[in-house]
Amino acid sequence: METLFRVSSFGILISSFKTVIGRILPIACLLLFAAKAEGQIQVDLKFKRLQYIAYEPVVATLSITNLAGRDIDLHNADGQSWLGFELTGNEGQPIAPMSAEHDQAPLKVGAGQRVTHQINLTPLYPVQDFGTYHVRTNVYFADLGKFFYSPTRVFEVTDARPIWQQTVGIPDGVAAHGNVRTYSLLTNRFPDHTSLYVRVQDKDSGIVYATYSLGRAIAFEEPQAEIDHANQLHVLHCSAPRAWAYSRIGLNGELLAHSSFMETKTRPKLVRAGNGEVAVRGGTIESPAAQSSRGTAPKLSARPPELPKDD
């Protein structure tokens, strides 16, 4: 009788064990699948620096790594864009995009590949107000109906110190909106250098057409600025010991020309002729190869790709 009781108890124990395993196994499989799915796409987001000037391009570098073990296609589906950003301001308030029409083209990522994109947030989101912004990227993978997120990154928007300003009219025959433009030169001190910025705006309408860096500047040398007969801005500033950077800026903020000069027997300076033409006199112009090796020329990609339009 005792032996029969032990066998019966053992049978009950085995049955209970099977029941528990039967309940746990599907949950464990689900968790394993979820963990695998989580690792299929890795998303990262970086900014070149922590601090930006108001209206300056805030360029985010997005990295997407395909860990799915097969090629994947990222595309809009179910009314959902495959790429999105989540921005919050100082008080944690969400910041909506300025237009819902900005869609990214579909992207194919090969198995094991890592692709990077640079996206300028300035024309997409209202990030010109001073303060701290928190940004997270989300990638929607339609095959799984699932979002993958980057870590949250932070950047700060501040303003530079104005050192020069001039308002000019729009000449007849020039393709430009509005009646006037205000050119401003500003400086901002970063932890390891000082940068010279140019801003072009229509103060009457409140439109800022461009704000971007003209490169590093020696703090104790005041930049030279002249307006030519076409009301374009010419700037010459000291970018390094005995090195000078020349820039010509158009009425809509275009960087029309850039070159570098070395101080030799004479120091470079801007000269405005009687007919309104402006040119650099003195010094020796550097070859494009020498300029590139020293990295003095600002990149055109550092400006917003599209100018704001008048309403």
C-alpha cells in the first residue's frame, strides 16, 4: 500500500511539473523571440558638439546597423514613416515638427551592414529658441510592425556675441524675397576655440535666411567687413597666426566664395574701390590643396539646404 501511494504521488508530481513547463515554455519562447527582435536593428544618434548657435544647422548623424541576419527594407507602411525623431524641450514638453510632409526615401540595409545619414534638424523642428533639447530617433521596421529606438542625446542652443551689423536694400533685378537684408557678424567661444559666424535675415518679417560659421577666429583680431556694389557682404578675418580667411556672402545667405591668405611681407586687407568692387589686397593666396589640408574653409553642407520662404 505504501509503495502504491509513493508511485501515485510521483505521478501527480510529474503531471504538475508538465503543467508548469507547459505554461512557462510559451512565455519563455515569446521572451526569446522578443529579445531576438530587439537586436535585429541597432540605432544610434550623435551630434558633432553639445552647443549650437540659434538658427545654425543642427546636424544629427544617424547610424543604423542591420543585425537581422538578412537584408532588410525600411519603408513607410500603415501610415507610419519609417524614420522619426522625438524632441523635448527644457520642461520636457514635446516639440512637434514644422511640417508633416517631410518623408525619408526607402532605405535598404544589407545583412550586417551599418549605414549612416546626416540630417539637419533646423529646417524640420523649431529649435531656434535658447535652451536644452533632448532627442531620440525611432526606426519603424514594417516587417515586424515594431519600433527601434536610439539612446537619447542632448544639445544646447544659445546665441553668439554680435560684433558687427549692416542693413542693405535688395537691388533691382535680384531674385530675393523682401525689401531688405541685415548682415550680422557674431563670435562664439567654445571650450577650445572661438568661431566667427555670419547671419543673414529680414528683420521686418522675422525671417532668418542663414546662420553658419565662417571658421575659427583669433579673438584679438577684429574681422574686416565691406559691402560691394551688389550689396553682397565681404568678410576677411584672422583664422590662425599669420593666416586669414576671406568669404563672400549673398543676399540669401549663400556662401559665394571662400579662400585663404597667408600674411607674408604684407598683411591682407579688404579694399573697396570707387566703383563699389571689393577685393583682398596684400598677403599671398593659398592653393586649394593647402586650404583643404589646414581645414579652414567652412563646408557648404553646414548651412540649411533650403531657405525659408515668405508666407
